[in-house]
Amino acid sequence: MSLNTEYNFHQADKHFFRAYRPGDDFYEALIEMHRDLTDEQSEAVNARLILLLANQIGDLNVLREAMTAARQGVKSSG
């Protein structure tokens, strides 16, 4: 398995009239997850979400690809 960087949002048993809708629904849920949290709480919930999703993926090669892709273009502070 390799990292999928193409549009891949979907919801089982639900059909959407517009292809972007599941991605919008995810973004809305992600924003809602952070509502009324402090910056520190948001960081903690992000870390927990990352670990839960990493466990769901399970494939270390895919996770390494994702970490490399996420780091690209981000400047280090050092």
C-alpha cells in the first residue's frame, strides 16, 4: 500500500450530488472538534487524532510517506 494523496473523502452508504461535499463535511467536523478549546487543548486533541488515525492505517510505510509529505515545504525553526 502507498500513500494516497488524491481526493478520497467518502461516506459509506451515502451518495453526494457534489464530489467536494464529503471533504467539506470532514472540514466542518474538524473545526467543530476544536470549538471552545484552548490552544493547548487543540494541540492535545490533534495529537490524539493523529495517533488514532495512524493506528487505523497501521502500515508503517504509508505512515512514513505521510510524515514525509506533511513535512515538505515546512521550514524548521532551527
